[in-house]
Amino acid sequence: MVQSVYLLDSSSVISVHDSYYGYDRVPEFWEWLYFQSRKDVCKIHLSVYPEIRPENKKFDKWIKSSKESLVLIKKESLELVRKVMSEAYGENLTEMDIKKVGADPFLIASALEYPECRIVVTHEVSQPSKEGANRKVPDICDQLDVK
């Protein structure tokens, strides 16, 4: 059996920190997350990592010192990134639209590369009526059969 790898979207990390599991409040959660990342159970995609810019200095120090274990270094296929962009967001994105989608296409393409074992974790909520650059990660994952 292939081990699942949970790919964390920046929204999932930021919202967990900003709500119940703040680094100052529950450091044990962050130690557990670090432990799981060392076992390759969960990872933060390389393109997602820069989107996590904590205001909390201790959390910022932790995220930087944990980078080597947390970040998934392997680059995904550019063909899969193009597939996500064209099929999920559309062909006519402006430069502003591309900035708005951020790292999401890379995250989803990485999961699409190994659909049997990679699972995207996000805090975004499905909004199926959204179009183009406004589409949400859960809706794109559903469309492309990504867990």
C-alpha cells in the first residue's frame, strides 16, 4: 500500500495558526506537524511555502527552521500545471488573475501527478459558482479528481 501524503495549502496552515492552534497556545500541535512532515505524511508544496508569512515571531521562526522537513521539494510536471490552469481556471487569465491564483495550480498539479496517494488539504470552502481566477481549491480538485 502506498502511503498518503497530505499537501497543505497555505490557507490550512494560516487558519489553524490563527484560530485554535496558535503557536504560542499549542506548540505541541506544531511539534506533531513537524514530526509528521519528517515521516513524509504531510508537506507544504515549495510554491505554497512563500505564501505563509506569519506575523507571530515565534511561529515565523518555527516555519523557517522547519522548512527543510516541511517543504515538498520535488517539482511537478509543467504539463500538469498547464492542465490545471487551462481546464480549471480558463485560457484567458490576465496577469492580475495569475497573481490571484497564486500557488494553487502548482499545489493541485503536484497532487494530480500522484492521485492515488496525494491529498490536498485546504481551509477554502467550495463555491462552485465562482469562475476563472476566483475558483476555489476544493472545486478545482473535484473537477480534476484530486482528493
